[in-house]
Amino acid sequence: MAKQDKTDRRAVIDDLRNKQRSAERRKNGMIVGVAVTMGVLIIGAAAYKPITDAMDLREYKDKNLSAIGAKASVCQEVETKSATGEQDHVEPGTPIDYPDAPPAFGQHYNVWDSIDRKFYTDDRPDVGELVHNLEHGYTLMWYDETVAGDEEQMDALRGLASKFDNDSNLRNKFKAVPWTSEDGAAFPKGQHIALTHWSIGGAGNTDTSKHVGVWQYCSEPSGEALEKFMLDYPYMDSPEPNAV
């Protein structure tokens, strides 16, 4: 009888162990399943934005630059201010006080952003780096947090930037970049776009007293205004036009 009881207890223990193993296998299977599902969702989310952005750009493929965004009437008159800071280079990370929002000239980092990237969101280079791009003849279209929160206007910015994708042509020295409250003061009231350029007073001019920073503020993106701005202030009208 004792032997039978011992056999029965072993059978019960074995049964419990088998059930425990089965439960652990189910638990592990659920964990793996959840992990796989989360991985698929994360990959899908990462791929979704670039795909939708590419689809949105199709709308602008056959449009001229001037036909994208609002009319030039949404922009204020061009402003200029005497420029300083040519060849005034400092190491990246050095604090620089730019009194203008955004800057169009001034002391800047000794590095600059390459020509191949035309549109930025929250991965934008430092302001001190972008001012060096201005010294090289770039036109920058800065957009504030109001525009950043408006998908329609962001699509228009992507469309504008897509018109400058020929990196071998220095006329395409253009970048659309965000301006945030952490960068400095807000744009003038009601204005959410700022075009900037570092002008030497005309291509080939050697009189440094003619150097000016150029601004044009707009309430929203305007390809018509951008086209005229870049014709009036081409890349050659800058301190270092041949530097990419």
C-alpha cells in the first residue's frame, strides 16, 4: 500500500511538473509573439513616414517652384543689415550670441553642412554650422513651430526643397530648416517663415562695407517669394560662393 501511495505521489508530482512546463512554454510563446508583434509595429511605423512623405511629393513633381505654396503676397518686404563675421570661425559647441531671429550672418562654426541635404526637421545642424552655409552662398528657409505643427505647410516645404535636389548645380544651395524657441526669439508677429542670405552687395564686389544680411519674413511657405529671393540674391553673391 505504501508503495502504491509513493507511486501515486510521484505521478501527481510528474503531472504538476508537466503542467508547469506547458504553462512556461505558453508563457514564453506569448512573450515571443508580443515581441515579434511589437517589432513589426516599430518597423512599420519607421517605414510609414518616409513612404507617406514620398507619396506627398508626387503632388509637386510636375509643379514649378513658384507654383508651390502661397503667393508672394504673404511675405513682407526684404530687410537688410550690415554684415560682419566673414572668416570668423570658432570650434563647434562654442556659445554664439545671435541677436537676430534667425541670423543671416555672423561668427560661426568652422564646419558647415553638406549640400546634399535640403530639408530638416528635428535633426537639424546647429545654428552656428548653418551660418557657415550662409557664408558659402546658401539661402536658408527657416520655419517656426507653428509651421512644424501644420502638415499641409510641411508638405509644401518638402515640395519646395525637392526642387533643389541637383547637388552638382551650386545654384541649388538651399536648405529648409526649423527655428525653435530654444534657438532664440520668435519671428515678427504673424510671420512663421524667414528667408535669409549673406550678401556681399553683388557678385564679385570687393568692398566689405557693402556686405549685408538679408531677411524676408512670410506668414507661410511661398515658392513664388523664394524663387524671386534666390534670383535677387544668388549663391555667387556671398563671401565664399565657390565653397560647397
